[in-house]
Amino acid sequence: MSTDLAVKTIDYPALTPDSRQARIIMQNLGDEPMTETDLVRVPTPAGGGIKWTIDSNGNVETADELVGLLVASGKRGVLWPKDDPSEMRPVLVSHDLIVGHRVSDELGDVSFEALEKFRIGDRRYDWVALATSPEFGYGAGKGGGKKVKESRVLAILRKGETWPVLVSVGPGSLKGFLPFLKRLPAFPYECVVGLKLQKVKSNAGQPYSMIVPRLVGVISEEQGEVARRVYHEPLTRMFSAPPAGAAAAAAIDEHQE
């Protein structure tokens, strides 16, 4: 007898082969690629808040849980010039956690000599080595964490919506989120997930909101194929594109812990 738990199948009626959503997206974008600034970003509340606030074109709603299809996710890494950067731009940004791109020359507290050890080209840095180094890895940051901050950005397509919203999973939430992602029973873009918020404290004693994920259900393979074509592939290309100078800072919506 199988020990696998039954997974609920959820119907997303709009994900049909002749998807109206796909036609709307193509018409609205024209010849331009989709960018992160085109999508609504749902911030994680500060200070340990446990409700989401979604502001879409002036229509504001709050929710205890954000539920939707996980149509895409991207990796993010950032090195800030100070532990509390305020309005400062990042020094380095990575969109794959492999290569870091220099997007600002205002180093703040970052040592130029330490940074140069990891340079592998013109304004390009070995992110893997840098993020595990004594200068920028664990123990180098505030509260004993990393000086570099690594996160994931999720594209969540809520039922009945045409455009997904973006959610950042910060360092304090990754420990629980990454194993959850690996254990999904289907392709992520076939999985409907729920994201709740839990108030916890960092190692430094500061309260923050930790994202707690759960699997709500899965869509059919047929609807999953539409989700892959319409959402997953273009969003994955968007997430994987190298940061472009001045636009890089806009792609970072939160500085957690």
C-alpha cells in the first residue's frame, strides 16, 4: 500500500490551451519583455506582522494567507554597503547566486581589498566563494549571520488573476522554505501553495515575519503545461537576467535581518 498522502487537485479554469490570460499578457506587453517592475510586489510586513497587504492598482486588501500557483521562482543575493543601508544602493547583486555584479561604487563599510579578492572580471565577482568567506559569510554580518543576504523571489498566481504577484523569501525564512520547495510532489508551477506569516525573533533578538509555506494542492498536467508556457518560462528568463546597473536596486524590495 502506498504511504503517499493524497494531494488535492485544484482547477484553474483560465489555464486552457487557448488561454485568454496568455492573449491579455501578450497584448499588454507588446514587444517588450516582462520585468519585475511590471508586477505587483507584496512586501513582508516589518516588525513581525502576520498579515499580508496586497496593493494592486490602488485596490488594497489584507490576508492571513497568500494562496496561489507557484509559477516561478528566482534566486537573489545582495551585498549592502552597511548593515542598515537605508536609501543606499547595493554594492553587489546576484541573480543566480553564482556571479555577483557590481552595481554601485559606494562601498560604505565594505572593504575594497576584501571585495577585490573575489573579482573574476569587469565588475563581476565569484558569489559562491564570497558568500562563504570569513569576510562576507556567516559570522561577518549582524547577529552572526552572513554579511551578504540571500533570498528567493516567488511569482504567485492567485486564482482568478491574470498577473502573478511577487513575494520575497528572505534569509530568516529560507531555512524552512527551501526543504519545502524540494519536497513538492509536482513541478512547482503545478503546485498551489499557501504562505502564512509567523512572528519570530532573529539571533539578535529583533522580531520579524517568517514565511511558513504549505501545499494546498496541484493542478492537472494539462493546466500545468499552459502555466509552464504562459508564466513559468518567461518569468524564469526574467528572474535569470543579469542585473542592469541602475535597475538592479529596484529589483531588491526588502532588507531583512
